[in-house]
Amino acid sequence: MREILGDLQRWRGQGRRVALARVVDLEGSGPRLPGAAMAVADDGEVAGSVSGGCVEGAVVTEALDVLATGDRRMVTFGYSDDEAFAVGLTCGGTIHLFLEPLDW
């Protein structure tokens, strides 16, 4: 989480809207541990990582939708999930993410 603080401060100063995705649970093997975070600004700029790159594109899509709707949500990517396999989560585990818009 600390690795994205500089970007969050910059985006806040620019008045940008931001969604935050955090790993909240991990089943089996996973690329990042619970607590890993990724922030997505309203223009699609990204800071941090929740999967070391293997599902980041899908997480950006979810984060932009969170900004559009204002709804918080849990999303799950796992090896047996066809969408997760399509975006590259082949580590054999399942990651659970919580996404929310930041309220400055």
C-alpha cells in the first residue's frame, strides 16, 4: 500500500477520482499477498499491483466501472475461473479483491 501513496497524493492534488483495489484474501498460490493494493485514476492511470501483472487489465476495467457506478464490490480471480485464465492467472490459486472509490 505504501508504494502507491505518492501517486494517491498527486492525484488528490489534481482533483482526480480514484478507485482502490486491495487483495483481501488468497486461496492457494497467488502472486501477491493480502494487503497488496492497486489504485486506478479516472483516466486509467495505474499505480501498484494486485497480481504482479497477470490480471491487472481486468482489475482496471473493474476499477473504472466502480468509478462510474460508485459501487463497492468484491471480485475473485482463480485458476478455474475462465475469465481469470484468459487474463493469465495461472498460478493455481484464487485471489479475492475489494474495490472501492476513494472518498478524499
